[in-house]
Amino acid sequence: MNIVKNLLVLLFVGVLLVSLVCTSTAEEVVTDLSSCNGVGCHQNIEDIAANFETSLHHTNEGMFLEWQKGAGNFCELDATEYFEEKNCFSCHIESCDQCHKDFISYPYSPEHLKKPGMEICDECHGEKRVSSHFMGDMANHKEEVKKGPNADIHYEIGMTCMDCHTSSEIHGDGMKYSTELSAVKVQCEDCHDNITDIAAHTIHEKSLGCTACHTGWYQNGINYHVDTIKLEGATIGEFNLGVGADGKIRPFYHMTAVCSNNKTHSVYFEFMPHTITKEAKDCAFCHNSKEVLCEGCEGQIIGPGGEFISQNTIDRIYGMIPEETPEETPAAAAVEEVAGFGFVPALLGLFLVMFYLAKRR
């Protein structure tokens, strides 16, 4: 009995000591990445840190290099000097805790177990349209927030940035990319693998990207003044399609920039609007609008590739409205019902017939 009592006392003292140690170190700040690995949770932290060194979140090269090719060269400005002077590197991510803001609380705060939420992405990407548009707002989230025509369907059903963008996209995969179109690997087809089940998808599968029809809206910048880094305005009334780097027709962002000598530069580039809709645009939106097909568009195209739709293609597309998909016939509906929930009553009926025949024997 004494042995049991002694063991209980020792156990109590051990638990008390552990509790005191935890309490005394709860406010310690974790500043060394090796400690994240040492606790046994993030065994690959060194790999993540190495990959992050070449990621676009760290290098900011996507914005930097494309700006240099576009307005920078046109206005005869040096991108490095310009970005430093205008504080354009403010979204450059230096360390883990800029996104993982609660990582210093390990291991005593349940916040440490949470992934960074959309509010973290919005700190940088809200100003640059994507995060704002995803939530249905105009860019920048001004004090008097102006709502856009719609939020992204993925946001409306409760999805967040990290549901599509993997950790390897965010942290980097070890490759050095010069543009987000190359770095981002996620595709609509990764989740929506039944796209050929719809007639319109089958018709356009090889020529159109999903966003050409399923983008609700986006903002184009009007007269970005390079000396003051201010926009005169933005419009959601302009919707341009072009040929993307993969050869498929996709939305193209358009911005005009004004140099200090008042010369104006027009630039277009392929991008991914985050205002996806469940219902696609109707056929007439493209086939009856040469403006949407960007006829007469002039300017520099930047990015990993892409070009304006050729005039021959525009002439061929314009006015060529595909025939409407035939209405479902009653017979087809009946077959579908049998193949679905109607299968159960059919099976029950078959069982009753077999039971009746067995009884007659």
C-alpha cells in the first residue's frame, strides 16, 4: 500500500513540474526554424524554407519582371529603383510569421493549429483585386466598400483560398518562376472532371478555357500614373478575350499607364479572374460581340505568352451561334429515373413478381 501511495505522490509531483514548466515557457518566442522541426511536427521545415527562397511570394518577381517589360520599359524607368522608391516590395514576404502570425505561440495556443485564413491573403491580394473580387467586392476594400456584380461561386459555398491553392504553390516548389501563370498549377478540371458531359463544353473543349464563359466580371485599370502610383479609375464594363499561353481563349486584363511625360502605354495580359459563376455566359456574349473578342485592341501583351485573337478567327466566330441543346425527351428522362432512384421501385416490383410465381408453384 505504501508503495502505491509513493507512486501516486511521485506521479502528482511529475504532473505539477510539467505544468510549471509549460507555464513558465508559454510566453517564449520561437524565432529559430530548427525549433519548429525539433518539436516533431514540421519535419520538412528546412525543405519548405529552401523552396520559399525561390517562390513568387518571396521574390516578388511576377509583378516586378512584368512591370519592367511593360510600363517600366515604355516609360524608361528602372524597375528596381522604382519599386524601392514607391515601396512596391511591401508585399514581399520575408519570414514565416508574416503569414503564420500565431506560430510564436507554439505549443500552448490552439491558434497555432489553424491555417492562415483568407484575411491573411487579403492583406496583399485584396489591394491587387483577386481577394476582393473573390468575396464580391471591388478592389482595395475602401471604407465604403463597393460591391461587384457577384462573388465567386466557390466563396459563396464556403471555400477559401487554401482550398484550391496548395501549400507547394504558396511556399514554392523549388523552381524559380517569373510569372504566376507558370507557378500556379491548380486547374478547374482537378475538381470538375465531368466537363465533357455538357454539350457546350464538348464543343469548346479544345478552344476555350473555362474562365472565358464562367467569369462574371473583373476590373480593368484606367490610366495608372507611374509617377504618383495612382489610378484615375477602373471599369467593370470592359471584358476582353485573347489567346492564352496554352492556345485557349481566356480573359485578358487591360490597363493603361501614363508616364511622367504624359505618354500613354496600353498593356494586356492573360489572368485568372476570381469571380467564377455557376451559370455560363450565353452564346451571344461572344458570338455577337467583336468588342469582347477584342477586335481592334492595340497594346503590348505581357506574360508567359498569348496573343490577340486573329481577325480571321473573329470573323469566323462572329454571328456563328451554336444550335441550342435539344430538350430532354420523356424517354430519356424515364431512362434516367430508372438508372437513379427509380431503380429501387423496379427492383421491388421484380421481387414481388418472383415471389408470386414461387407461390403458384
